[in-house]
Amino acid sequence: MAVDPKTTCYDDTRAQSFQSYIQQSGQHKAVLRSLHNILPGEFERIGVDQSRLDVLSVGSGGGEVDVEILTLLQSTFPAVPITVDIVEGSTQLTDNFKALVAKTPNLQKIPFAWHLMSSENYEKQVKAKGDMKKFDFIQMIQMLYYVDNLADTITFYQSLLKNNGRLMIIIGAANCSYDILWKTYKKDLAVGIVRDSRSSAEVIACLKSLGLKYEEHDQTNSFDITECFNPSNQTGKNLLNFMTAKNNFYESFTPEIRAGILDLLRNKCSTEKDGRESVMAVDPKTTCYDDTRAESFQSYIQQSGQHKAVLRSLHKILPGEFKRIGAGKSSLDVLGVGSGGGEVDVEILTLLQSTFPAVPITTDIVEGSTQLTDNFKALVAKTPNLQKIPFAWHLMNSENYEKQVKAKGDMKKFDFIHMVQMLYHVDNLADTITFYHSLLKNNGRLMIIIAAAKCSCDILWKTYEKELAVDDIRESRSSTEVIACLKSLGLKYEEHDQTNSFDITECFNPSNQTGQHLLNFLTAKNNFYESFTPEIRAGILDLLRNKCSTEKDGRVMFNNNMSCILVHA
């Protein structure tokens, strides 16, 4: 077939930039982490009772993601034949894909049909033949930026689905760094093969306008772009070429536009960490516990006994609250914000189930750490009573969840929302409480657990606020600030005390790993001993020993009292 001379998604002159981006960004790893959670269940629904499964991949690149998807599909239906059609416009990337298939033994029996063309040329070819092969699963990964008409493309490929089939679209999230870059410089960037700035916001608006049913799943990722600010670094040049969809960033723009783009990338699209610039795939803000701090968090949880103290209190408070919340309801919806490894959530859900054993429950989880979310999922998998509860996982911080919900304009309401030890990490306390309170159904409750006024954490942070509140925690907060905020908002609440203390003796031994983790967690630093001057370190340690703790049997016991605040809808 004669195809038009329009360039493809990645022509071979840009394949090198694409490969640099893939290697540097870790995009494939991030996508695959997410797909391993999402696809097994979807495949079971798609493939039930099918004698053959047909897959179409559009804009497949070098095939790294496709190979994993096909392996997942095979493992779900090992006895069912699979066929695969691949639409990819780059000869080099198609050759890479074929080489990958050749060295993947489990794919040797799968017949591949290779269509070396853009998605729009494939559409023309199929319509010209008049024989439309139908598919059980169609995937489009990071390729809808390159089509002329979004609605027409989605309509066409959705028409190729068999009954019960799925079309999977992966695209830049609304308000991610790419979205910010392209919407800011759309006039300068959208003049080549990419003619429009697109993110999940545009795709979802399109799906709604077409009346198509969909679900959205979040995938978070960040990567190092420090080399972009060194004009002589080839990796940096390749990344800039890819992100701006140009063959040569430095020859494609005026000096003023180049400077503006670089400034935007550094100051609006990224965060600096250990002297390196990171581009965030969701929003340029660190999460409550990023994975570099998850180890310190886990040490704190094990040493402090916080979860046991919280659960002792909740077993007294929640059964009565749940009876009031759930009275007369046919279903119950729960939202956990900053859920960590899920230990408290699992107990809360078990309590709710025991109160209403016949009522269906849904659960949404907002958590910014991949490691802690994986721990939570593992805990759910080994908790039999939770197997029938559908979980929606939002791998992001609470403020990004708020942005996403507002961008969608479709606010799911909840009967019970809980925020356990996470309000330290939000920029604006009143805005956060107002937003989550607005998500409550009639008779719902928002439960906030936070450090009690004048507990040891409160003393430490109010004494050293100037030194401590400089990273993702910008303000010292305890129940004092939360209750003052609730009063100012005119919200009805009750406060319940939770008492707890734990042993911090190891904090005074610089060579003790547990002590180092506890100090890292208590001060919200990745390395306590490298983050402060000797004088500040000594002052903090003195305060911890003499103002924040009591001595018992030669051990230093830290006052870790908390407040449980229940806010009414």
C-alpha cells in the first residue's frame, strides 16, 4: 500500500534520542510496575471462555513493554493461542523489537504481524481493505501525542475491540512536567510531528465526549535531567531533543526560547535532590514518604509501637462511629490518605466489615511511596477477609490526588476518610482539610491522627522549626494547629487522646543503625548526621534526652502521644 509521506511517531533520526530517554527515565520500569498490578485481573476478565486472544500494539517502540504484557497474558492463559499485530513507524525500533522477540523463548510460538507505519496509516490501510480484524486487547503507550485527531483515533481503535475487549492508553498525567512544558511553550513546540499539547486531561475529556466507559490508574515516576543543563553532554542533548520533539534542541529555538525552556525545566518542572535535577512524572513535589525514606519510616514503626497504640484506641472509638456512619447504607466507600504500609488500614477495614458483614465496601488508597504501597498490597494479598474488597491505588501525594480529582471534575464521595500522621506533609492545612471534608457523604467522618500538643515531636519541631521545616515538611504541626483550623472552618469534631511512648536510647549511639533511622525519621532527613552542623546536632540530641523524654531503668523513653480527631460531614 502507498502511504503518505507523514513522519512516524519516532522516525529513525530520533530513535537515538528516544533510547536515551528510555534508559535515563526508567519509564518502562515504572509502567511495568503499574501493569503488573493492573493487567492480571483485566486479562482474566477479557479472556474468559476465549479460544484465541488477539493483541494489537500501536506505537510499540523497541517492544520492551509489549514483551512483558504478552508474558503476563500467556501466564494468565497458558493454553490459549495468542496472535499479535505491531504498528510502529521506526525501522530501527522495529528491528530492536524483533531482536527482543527472537531471544524471548516464551514468544517463539506467537505469530507476529509487523506493520511498519504510523497509526494513522494503519487506520487508512485497514479501512481500504475493508476487512477489520478485531482484537481482545489494544495498547497505545505514549503515542497519542503524534496523531492529528484524538477523537477520530480513539474512535477507530475502540471500534476494533471484540466484545469485552480493552483499549489501554498510557499518556502523560495532567500537570506532570511534560504537560507543564508543552502547555507553556505550545506555540514553539507543537510545530513538527507533535501538533497539540496532550495529557490525560485531554484524553479523558475526549472519552467522556464519546460516551466511552473507562477507568484511570496512576503511574508515578521521576528521573534525573541534570545533564540537560550541560550543553556539551550528549545524554543531556538527547533528552532535550526528545522532550521537545526536535532533532536538535540547540538549533531549533532562539537563544531566548532555549533559555526559557531550560529555566522552566529547572524551576517549574523539577525538584533538586542531592544536587541533581529530577523531572517528576506527576507533579514536581516530593511525596509524603519517598522510597529513600521508607526504611527510616519502617524502623520508626517497629520501634515506636505507633500502630499498636493507634489500633488500641481505634478498637474503642470506631465500632460505635461505624454504626452511625453506615446505618441504612447499601454500600460503604473508604479513602485512606497517606496509608503507608497499610497496617492500620487493614485493621480499620476489618472493623468495618465486622460491623456490616453484608454491606459491600470499596477502598481508595492515596500513598506516594512505591515501596510502602507494595508492602500494603502484599498485606492485602495475605488477609483473606479483604479479598472481596476492590482497591483503587493512587500512587501520589495527597495534593496531587486533589489536583487529579479536581481536573477530572468527577468527585467520588466517601463514608469514611482517614489521615494517619500525614498532615505534616501538606502545604496548606486549611485547603487540605476543606478538600477532603468536601468528599464526605452525608453522615460521613474524616479521621485525623496527628501528634498531640506538647508531645515530644511537637517540642522538637517547635524548638528547631527553622532547621527542620525546610524540605517536604514546611511547618511544625500538632493537634493544636489542626483543631484551630477546624474551629476557623466551623467544622464539628471530637478529639480522643492516644498515649504512647517508646525507647530512643539507640539514638545516642552514632554507630547504631536503628538509632540513625529513628533520628532520620524524627527530623525528616535522609541522613541526620550529614544534615546539620555539630552544634545543631548536639542541641537536638540534648533536647531529645532532657526535654522530650524520661529515663526508665536506664532507657530513654520518648513521649509519642497522639490525638485522634473525628470531623463530622
